[in-house]
Amino acid sequence: MNTPNTPNTSNATSRAAGGGTPGIVVGFIGGGNMASAIVGGLVAQGMPAADIRVVEPFAEARARLADAFGVEARETPSEDHLAACDLVVWAVKPQNLREAAAAAAPFARDALHLSIAAGIPGDSIVRWTGARRVVRAMPNTPALIGQGITGLFACTPLEADDRQKIERVLAATGECLWVEREALLDAVTALSGSGPAYVFYFLEAMVASGIAMGLAPAQARQLAIRTFSGASALAAASADPLPELRARVTSKGGTTHAAIAVLEAEGMQQRFGKALEAARQRAQTMAAEFGRD
Ligand SMILES: NC(=O)c1ccc[n+]([C@@H]2O[C@H](COP(=O)([O-])OP(=O)(O)OC[C@H]3O[C@@H](n4cnc5c(N)ncnc54)[C@H](OP(=O)(O)O)[C@@H]3O)[C@@H](O)[C@H]2O)c1
């Protein structure tokens, strides 16, 4: 995808400490959507294209990376391309990771390894790559415009310096946070990995309701999207609990109160909980499917 990346301007604490370029050589196995998002962000931050190495079998994707970011992508992995990498990012679909690791990992075993492949357990990645330092990540699609959030889990013991390298690279895509147990990555998948789709779903419902009440489709879309981004920004800027923020715009007997009463009567929070639990269980099943030997 050729979505442009925006340089990071936020000073949120979970962004990379210090900012600037990571100052390391980063290899990407797989040059699709997620890899392009990270590469684009790194280049926008001033990282030299020569410090980025990509392996990507699809010629069109290689050409896109070269055109958009001046990065050299090769069809197959090789020692001269990958041995200099301090960090290798596994950005292939889960079903391709094992095969990709067999071909590329021998050239970069000493590197720090970061897998963004959904659902592949850390012990499988360690086994397939033979690497000693492995991190699993669950990003989400707003990464494509530098507005993502990524959950991270250290699958092996890591020095603080390794954590910082990962954070500096992912700062190109937005914020990140570490979780202490691998199982929590399934919760991250259910909440923020799949989350953008819930937001789109909610927006669709708001737009459809606006149109049903007589607004033009473009007006309904603008009102819904701006309401979502504005309310999210308000919540991000406030230390107050979410129920309190909601209570502040819900005067008793008013319009918002009428709407929230219907959502409560319909059990929306419980339904939402069920939906996220279904996503979490699916992530667990996928881990069992794809992580098999
Ligand atoms: N997109 C998201 O929202 C999102 C969110 C969270 C996590 N993830 C995870 O991130 C990973 C990458 O997702 P994506 O959306 O970037 O996928 P993608 O666009 O399909 O990119 C994967 C790329 O890897 C290439 N590839 C396949 N086998 C390879 C091999 N053996 N060696 C090198 N490259 C190979 C593919 O080439 P071909 O097309 O020729 O096969 C493709 O270009 C997935 O595991 C996904 O689950 C994605």
C-alpha cells in the first residue's frame, strides 16, 4: 500500500524515547502493507534508505518500495543483504512465516528479531529462526499513517537497549506498549489489532442513522468521523475516567441521556464484550493452527 506516512509529532510517553532515526540496520522479511508502513515512517524520520534491507518475492511490491522510499528490496534472502542487520522484522502472513524463516534466518541469527505475524507463538519463532532475541508485536492499521498502537511481548530475555531499538523503529508507526505475558497479546489483538474495524463499524452505524434523519451522506460522514476523532482526542487529553467524561455530556432528561438509555437497554456493553472475547478466542485458535510444527 502506498499510503503516505506522517512524521511523528506527538510527545506521548510511549513513543520512542529520544526520537530521531534508530541508527541501526533494519531488515524486513516481507514487503507488504505493514512493512511499507514502518519503512515509510523510518525514511520520513531521516533513516538512510541504505540502512533498510527488504526481502520480498513479489516484483510489484519491490518496485513500490523502491519508487516510494528508495529502498532496495531483493527477491530472495542472501548473506550480503542481511548479515549487517541489527534488527530483522518478520512482516509476512502467518502461514508464510515458517518457510520464510527457513530461507532467511540463517543469514541473521545474531540479530534482534521482531515478528509482526499475527498469532505465531514466540516459541515457534525462536525454533524456526534459531534466534536468541525475539519479540512479538501486534500492530494495527492506523500504523499506515503513523497513528497506530502496537502491543509488544519479549519472548526471550532482552537488554533495555534491545527494547529501545524496537521502540525507536516502531515509533515510525505510532505508539507502542509492552505486555508482561504472551497470552495478553491475544487481548491486544482483540482490542486494538482488530479495533479499527469496530470503529469503522460504529461509524457506519452513525452515518447510516444521520442519513436516515435527512442529512446528506457527505455531511453524515463528516459529522460522524469528526465526532469520533474529537471525542478520542478529548479522552486522550484528559486524566478523567471515561464514565465521567460521558456523564459530563449526558444531562438527565436530555438528548444524550435518551440515546444512552437505549444503548444500555440493548445491553451494548455486554455485546461488545462478547465480540471482543470472540476475537480473542479466534486469536488463540490461530496460534494453535499456525504455530504447529
Ligand atoms: N495489516 C494489518 O492490519 C495487520 C495488523 C496486525 C498484524 N498484521 C500482521 O502483519 C503481518 C503482515 O501483514 P501485511 O498486511 O503487511 O501483509 P501483506 O501486505 O500480505 O505483506 C506480506 C508480504 O510478505 C511477502 N512474503 C510472503 N512470503 C514471503 C517469504 N517467504 N519471504 C519474504 N516475503 C514473503 C508477501 O509476498 P506475496 O504477496 O508475494 O505473498 C507480501 O508482500 C501479518 O502476519 C499480519 O497478520 C497485520
